[in-house]
Amino acid sequence: MNRYIKYTLAMLVLLAGFYQTGRAQNFGAKATLDKKSILIGEQTQLNLSIRFHAKDSIGFPKLADSIGKIQVVKFKADTAFDPGDKSIKTVTRHYTITVFDSGTYVIPSYVFKSPVGDLPTDTLNLDVKTVAVDTTKAFYDIKQPLIIKYTFWDWLRDNWKLIAGILAGLIVGGGSIFYLLKKPKKEVVVEEVKPDIPLHIQALQKLEEIKSKQLWQHDQVKQYYIELSDVVREYLEKRYTIQALEQTSEEIFASLRHMDIASEDRNLLRQLLVLSDMVKFAKEKPAAHENEKSMENAVTFIKDTQPHAQPTNVNVKGDEAK
């Protein structure tokens, strides 16, 4: 029994070793240089790559901005999958490096962290050389710049945008001048200064316009009383300086309580405004004679209360001006 257990344990250990070896054989980390020898200030590329299972997590070594005197200029990375096994991929990071002092520099080993353990790279040597100078030859002055002919066409090619802009400006400017010269001049029309029309004359003219529309005769009774009352309210607002256009009829009567208006004229105004409210809000349908009477009351009220009682020449169907 003990012998069987030992045999089983030995087989498990062996299988685990094969499995670990199978996993490890696909792994590998390496570091390479595109050029192992460069001149001062020249650039080369340090490549750090690792091959591993795509499902595994790998810890990449971190490089600073410099490796001693070696300057890291820029960095990029790329990934490639194994053509025969897409579960295995290789990630490579390319570091462009340069050195500004001659000598041999050691690039240390870098360690990748993987599920099978740490995977280090080999150390590399970078040889940086100076530019060879022939000391047997005499020193010479710096050569003068070469004289190159610069033709008009060269100048035109270098400044075509400026020339195009100038030409465009001339075309636009010339076109504008031509248009202004050819554009027909507008005749200056001097408007005739119209004399101020007295307030009561304006109101009487508006009443005449309403009457000419024959609104109530065409079943537009509500519109007739709306326009009629608006003319009277506008007259009251300007004549007595009250907010007649915004006030209710009762508020208008209250505002006019202390005004110099004859009692018979107050009655005419009340009849007009109250009937207008009944038509507009209570759908009252006045008789024809009431419609005519409302217009007569409006005309009489305005004539009786006109400023300074100046006589007028406006007649509404036979009504004589007072």
C-alpha cells in the first residue's frame, strides 16, 4: 500500500514538472540593441520583449528618463501573436536612446514578472565613439554660403499668397467703386410736415371709419362694439389722463367722477360703455336702433367734451359739428 502511494506521488510530481516545463518553454524575455556602436549624439533603439501566454498577467520593468548617461528620447510598444498558437503573444517595447559622451556603457538586466517567476534579460554594452579628427591637416575657415540666383519667378512662387490677396483686394475695391458710381442715386424725398390733428378730430375720424365698415349690418355686432368702445376709451385716456384702456367701465366712471363733464354727457358715456360690455361679455344682441344710437352717443360725447370746445368740420351722417 505504501509502495503504491509513493508511486502515485512520484507520478504527480513528474507530471507537474512536465506541465511547468511546458509553460516555461513558451516564455522568454530578452533585450537587444539595433546598433551596439554609435557616434556621440546618434540614436539607437533598445528593445525589451517578452513572449508569454496571452491570458497571463506580466509585469514590465520600468525605465526612467535616463539610464545613467544614456538618455531615453522616446518610447513605443507593439504586440504580435504567435502564428501557430494565438494564445501566445510577444510584447516589445522600443526605447530610442542616445548618449552625448564617448565611452562604453552597460545597459543592466531588466526583470519581467510572470506567473512562472522572474524572467531577466541579458546585460548589453553600448559603445559610443567620437568623430575622428585628422590632426595632421591645417585648420580652415568656415566656407562662405553659396550664392544662389534668386529670380523673379522664385520670388513669385514664395509670395504668391500675398500677391493673390492684393489682387483680390483690388478686384473687390474696384468692383465696389464701379457699383457705387453706377448705382442710381435715390431721390431725397422731403416728407411734408403734417400739422398735429386735434385729439377729438382723430377720434371722430376713427368713428367715421367704423361706421363706413357697416360691421353690425353684417352680423359683426361684437366687433362693432369692440372698436367703438376702444375709440372712446383711447379718447378718454388722452383727454383726461386716465388708464381708460386698462380699466373696467366702472373704474372709468370712478376716475371721471371729479372731471368737468356734464351729467347728460356722463349718461351718454355710461349707455355706450355698459351696452358695449353687455355685447362683448354677455352676448347681448342690441336692436338696430340701439347700434345707431351708440354711435350717435359716442360722437356727441366727444364733441361735447373736446378740448377748448373748438368747433369741428367733421360730420357723421348729417350730425353737425359743434
